[in-house]
Amino acid sequence: MDYSLLKKFAARQRGLLLAECDERSAYCGFMRLCALAAADWSAVEEISASPEEFRCALFREKCGQLAAEYGGIFSLYGELPVPPQLLADGGTTAELLGLGREMFSDTVVLGWLHQYYNEPYRNELSAGHKSSKRLSADRIAAATQLFTPDWIVKYMVQNTLIRFLRSHGYDTDGGGYYFGDDAGSDNVISPEKIKLIDPCMGCGNILLYAFDVFMELYRKNGWSGRTAAEKILKYNLFGLELDERACAVAETALRLKAGEYGAAVKPEVYDFSDTSGSIGSLINSDELEKVSDKAAAIGQILRDKYDIIVTNPPYLGKSAMDRKLSEFVNENYKDYSADLFSVFIARCIKMCAKNGYLGFLTPSTWLFLQSYEKLRRLIYEECSIQTMLHFEYSAFGDATVPLCAFTLKMAKGGRGSYLRLSGFRGDMELQRQKCLEGVSGDDCDFRFEADTADFLHIPTAPVAYWLGKEALKAFDGVTLGETVPVREGLITGDNDRFLRRWYEVSNDSIDFMVSHKKKWCLLNKGGEYRKWYGNREYVVNWENDGAEIKSFRDGSGRLRSRPQSLDYNFRPSVSLSQITSGKISVRYFDGSFMFNVAGTSAFPESEKQLLLLLGLLNSKAASELAAVLNPTLNMNPGDLARLPLPDFPADCPEAEELVRENISLCRDDWDSFETSYGFSRHPLV
């Protein structure tokens, strides 16, 4: 399928349709035409070939007929005005026919067209999301919907549903993204009793692929296609969605899929319009009992346990949640409330049956960041990670965050398989090719095996699947924070007001000798990647012991500054920049400096300890271990404090001398430029 053609088609038609009618009529007209093409291509050809004055009546008539058979997008909002552009000569219908029948042969195309049509609106809302604007219930779905690429859908379903079937004795083809078998079982379960749900189904592309897997299962076991399709939609597949439009597309796509086998049955998919506001699938089922028949059906779905749960949950930080959702999350899922996707993982674990399987596509932030530690520990306590695809940071062009896909089993113990695709820069097609390569063989250098129990050796228990046994042992010892104080420094509240570069003020007003009698003090403010020595550029207004900063308040009288860790100012330290380039770099500062929040610092008790610590933290080993604790560009004091330390030798003069030599070389380099207050002359002179 040529997704670029679909994207151009949907984007162009959105603009043309919205120029002549209201948004609801434009959307429904477009999606009904696309659904008609998927249901009955010849009908689109017939309408296009008719005189222009008859096309609208023919289109309405055909959509009315299909509403009874396929519901969903054909029924949504009832009858609406048909945009003139939709059926005009050279209009939407003509461009659609130009795409060709083959493009509409798979009903999953409807979901892609829904996403591409709404993409400008989603991008607009996502910009607000990134600006921490709160999103109302009707905007959350649009801002967070991200259609899951077909091959990732296959990966998740193959390693959950197919793994479940094979573990229960069914001879089901694993597929190209299938990592391998669980041990077989004599406990064969009837196909009608196997339940799969996508609680954030969007337009249903996960359910559509799962339908195909179930169809193969039923047909291999003697059922006719029609009977199998009826059973699948009645007993096996369930979907919930916040957005009524996406749900309508999913319903029609599933009914079209079943219709290929002669079955006419409404699928068990529901939206939360007029039911739960922004809470959606997270809502407590007992709150839905007596509201309506639809609410009662949703309540029953939420009470059930599922053998398989596969979903791409919404990604939404706390600051963008509306008040109702925020209060609900804090009350019911406070430990997992860093992001909405984290809440959904916790909710899905509750919904999954013993020995069932779960599959997710989520941001990869939960693998490492401290704010997701409780989520990780929940997963380790209740599940085992079976497989994982750790994608390259920017490979997923439609997402604003790095992603991973993974599958869990609701049983503890066992080793999982991980593909570290983060080293392969490129688009998702390259990631797909590398995934196939990693799945097909154990000898590739980006495939790893790990047990979730191993991660518990590491502070905050990150999913550091690539570490070997020896590296894991390093975390069994003492940490940097247990050995020396690690502190975050001064926050002025307004750096433009209180900070200057040293050459912007008079040298006579800078307290180079720590006399505490001058206005400006030297300040360690982090800075660019640089080891051993340097980044000595700033001074801070600390006149009268920082009186102005300490009393700096806003209009309401609230203190804007945070004068913290003041007892550690003017003490020798090793320091790193809080914002890094991906690798930590640590520098020596003598006792003539203050430090601020960007210059995270550790304060050894002796010169010997300082030198050894500086050498250790600038080593490759420390860099690799730091990446385990936080692989992002923001290395905070907690991350530094959790770094493991070896036992320091009682006497190590050679190492101390090497560190002194490195400091001296880097000082000479720093002082060779006029931006250093230690500059005397250019080295080329």
C-alpha cells in the first residue's frame, strides 16, 4: 500500500471539502465515499459515470443501503449534506478512482484515511499538548490518536495471540515477526472462549489483523468462513475507543471484513461518547451500570478478563489532562500517573487473565526514567517481558517521542528477547527490516536476552536489557550518593537579571579569591560537553551574601528563587552539566566557585577521593552505566547519585597523577582562548 498517495489524497481533499461546507459534513462525506469504495467499488464507478445532477441522490441512496448492513461511518450523525466537491467532475470521487481499486482491497485503509484526513487537526492539538495546554475530552482522542503501522500490529499480535494459541496446542503459523514458541500445553481451549481486547482501538487496525488470525484458527478446525466470522465478532474481539468517529470507522471496517465471508453481525466495539467524558476505558465499570444499554455493555466488557490485550494507548502528560481525567488518575492510578500511557498499562494488567498476554506500543521513556519506576516494578511483580523492539529515537515520524513496542505474559519468570534498534538511524522501513533480521537469528549483535529479575539489581530498576552479568554486578555495590554528597545548586529565578559572563563586568568586582567582599562570585553553570576542566564562564550577583536573590519574589509575594545547597558553595567539587550531549563529562572545580542547578556537583572529602572520582566518572565504564540510569539528555542529581562505585584502593598514585595531568592539559587548552579569565597569550603567538 502506498501510504504517501493516501496521505496526499486525504490532505488535499480535506482542504477542498472544508472550503465549501461544515467540518462534520466534510469528514463524513469523505469517509463514507472511502468506505463505499471498500464495500462496493463498482458503485463508486457507477456514481462517477452518472450525470452530475444525479450523483448526490445515488450517493445518498447507496450510503443508506450500506448503513443497514455495515453501520458505523455510514450511520454516524445520520444524514448530512453532501459536499459538492465530493461528487463534482474532477472532484474527490475522480481522485479516489485514480488511486485504483487495489488500494481499497484491505479494509485497514479506512483507518489510515481517517488519520491522514485528521492529521492537520491532530498536529494543531499536539502543538498545544507540547505547550502543556490542557485538552478537553473531545480533543484528547484527536491529539493522541496515532495509527499503528501494519508491521508493528503484526509483531504485537503474533507475539501475543499467536503465542497464546501455540502454547495451547494450536498449529497456527507464527508469522515473520514471531520470536518463538512458549512450551506447548495439553490444556486446549475452545476458540470461542479466547478473548482479545483493544481498549484504545482507534480505527481498529489491531482488531482487523487479529480477525485474520482467528479466521485461520477457525477454518483449520473445521468451521465455515461465515460461521467463523460470526463467532469472531461475537465471542473473540472487543474494542473500546474514546472517539466516536474512529469507533465508527472500526465498526464499518470489521463488518466489511466479516462481510467478505457472508457474515452480517455487529462487532463488540463501543465508544464513550456521552458515557465517561475523557476517562474512557479507565472508568470503573460499576459507574456504567444503569446509564444506558451501551453503557451497560461497556461495563460488562470492562469487568471481564481477557486472554489477550493489545493496544497503542494515548500518550498524554499530566499537564495536558483535563480536570476530570487528572482527578480520576490521581485517585485511582497515582503511582502510574506520569503519563496516560503508563496508566493504561497498569489498567490493562488488571484486565488480563492469568497466563494471558499483553502487547503495547508506547513511548520508551518508561524503560528508564525514575518517574516510571513504580510502573516498572508493577510489571516485574505481575508479568514477564517476553519481547521488545526498542526503536531509534526519531524513526517514528508521526510521533513526538521515542517509542518501543513490547509484549508481556501474565506470569513471572523466564527470559525475554530484545531488539535494540536504537542504533539504526532511518525511517520505520529500516526498523522493520532490522526487526526481521533480529527475529530470524540469535547471532545478530543487536538482539539480547534478559530476565526481568536482573533489572532489580539496578537502582530504580530500569529495563537495561543489554547489560551482561558482570555489568549488572556493578550495581550490587555502593553508589556515588552513598559515598559523597551530590547536590543540585542555586536557582536564581531570573538568570538574565542575576548572571553575567565574567568579561561583562569589571574584574575588580569579581570575587576571585573568595573574600566575600565583592559583588560577583564565580559560578559553575554546567555548559557544553567538556571533560576535566573548563566551562568557567559565569559570575553571579552574590552581594551581601546573595540578599537580592534570596528575597527575589513575584508580584504575589511568592519566592521565585531557590537558594539551595548553599553550604556546599566554595568547596572543591567534581561537576557535570545537567543537560548533556548524550555522554556525561565531568570537570574539576576548586573552592572559589558557587554552583547552580545546571551544574550538578559531588563534593569529595579529600583531594585523593576527588581525583579518583573525577577519573572514574570520566571513564567509558561510567558513561555506559550512566546511560543505563538515564539515556536521555537530562542527567539529574538523582541519576548521578545512583551511579555504582568500585572499591577505591587505599593508594593509587599512578591514577591520581594521570588525572592531574588531564586537568592540567585541559586547563591549558581552556586558557588558550580569550574567553578564559586565565588567558595570557594565544598559543600561536
